[in-house]
Amino acid sequence: MKEGKEGLDTKVKRLDTAVDKLRIKRKDSNTLKVTENVFDDATLKSLYTLSNKGIVQALGGSISTGKEANVFLGEGEEHDIAIKIYRISSSTFRSMEDYILGDPRFTNIRHNKRDIIFAWTKKEFRNLIRANEAGIRVPVPIITERNILIMEFMGENEKPFPALKDMRLELEDGKQIFETIIDDMHKLYTKASLVHGDLSEYNILIDTNDLTPIMIDMGQSVTLEHPRADIFLKRDIENILRYFKRFKIDETPESVYKRIKNTGNEN
Ligand SMILES: Nc1ncnc2c1ncn2[C@@H]1O[C@H](COP(=O)(O)OP(=O)(O)OP(=O)(O)O)[C@@H](O)[C@H]1O
């Protein structure tokens, strides 16, 4: 039966099947209980679509409940995946609107909450693609379906890598991570033409095998044409320098700003 033409009963039955399917397969018995408010009908339907496509094989435990989104572990076609679900009931969508409206990639968005959240999800997907193509370590995005973003799971044995804020680092390791982050910010600016916009020790995970920093949470990242791109860049720099002060970094906001924008010494 064609979608849109089915009766309410059929629809509800289909959603029930979706819940059952996910329930049977889910690994963590608390997942649905903890997160009932995430799984509204529309979101369940999207999960069901992703499950039918084989992209989500199973829904795992909750990794995080953030201000706007929940992140779950999932089983993908070949590897573990991270499933980021923006809550339709998110209360911060006004600020989302500010970031979307200054972005020339999203000029035709209708100004209702749902459309803004779907656009936001796509925006994070596209930003991750651009960052990945610029050679920055980010979760490789796989697909979006309305308010759901599926991406590479950054972690091991079903445990996400720790955030930078939770690492205890030796001085030399801290210095090395700082250098990589500035390099990444430079690549993001000059190659991907993006500014992260919310960069801090909270939105950088650390691969514990080789201490590579991994940038995450790129929904709010903006293109350089955005009227506030430069303000966001300066704020990102301030955040990073504030955190890395403890590693006796010999840089100022001005010197880092120059390094990030410098296009002169590319090989
Ligand atoms: N691809 C991923 N692989 C593993 N863990 C992830 C991934 N993406 C996000 N996480 C985990 O989920 C947490 C929240 O992710 P993210 O910052 O993208 O969501 P958020 O809802 O914007 O969070 P917040 O509101 O706290 O800023 C991260 O700190 C990290 O622990």
C-alpha cells in the first residue's frame, strides 16, 4: 500500500512492528525506557525506514542525552554506528534558525520547527562530509533520514572514545594534541571553508590508541560567508586556548588566528 493512503490502523500497526523489531534487536533493555520522548511516531517511522534499508541492523544503548539530540550506539551493515536523533520537541530551535538563515546552502527552508530540524540534521551531515574531505578526523557520515543522522561510531568495544575534557594527559601529549587541533581548524577553514562554531574540550573526542583528536557535533558549523563566521572562529580559538593553557602553550589568540587563516604555506 502506498504511503499516505493507508488508514490510521495500518499506520499504527506498522509503527508497532517497527518498535517490536527494534525492541527485539535492541541490546540495552533500558534504551526505550530512558528515551521515550525521543521516539515520537515520525522518528520511529524514520528508524523503521533505515532498518528496512539495512543501514540500522539493531539499536544499541544510549550514549548521550544532549540539549538537542540523543546519541545511540547501533549495529550497522558492517560496523557499529552512532545514531544521532534530533528531538523534534527540542526547545532550542530558535537558535538553530539563526545558524541556518545565515547559510547560503539553506535558502529555501520553510520556517517551521520540523523543517528547521530536518535542515539542521542535513547541515551536520554535509559539514561532516566537507570536514572529512578536508582530511580532518571526524565521524564519517553515512546517511540522514529526516531528524536522524547515522555516522561512523568513534570508539571501541561499544564504548565511545572519551572527550578531551575527560583525558589526563602528559604535557607533551597535550602539546601534540593542541598542534593537531590547530592544524585541523586550519584545514577546516582553508579547505572545507567552514568554522566549527562550538569547538571546545567537550566536542573533541580522543582516539585512545594514538591520541588523535576527533571533531564532533558539527550541526552549528557555518560556511565562511556566514555573517558571524569570524566571531565564531575567534570564540573557538578562545575556548581551545583556555583549555590548553595548562599545557604551557606559547600562543596568543592573534597568533592562532593567523595560523588558521594562513593560506601562504600550503604544500
Ligand atoms: N560518532 C560518534 N561516535 C561515538 N560517540 C559519539 C559520536 N557522536 C557523538 N558521540 C557521543 O555523544 C556525545 C554527544 O554528541 P554531540 O555533541 O554530537 O551531541 P549533542 O546533542 O549536540 O550534545 P550536547 O548537547 O551535549 O552538545 C558526545 O560527547 C560523544 O560522547
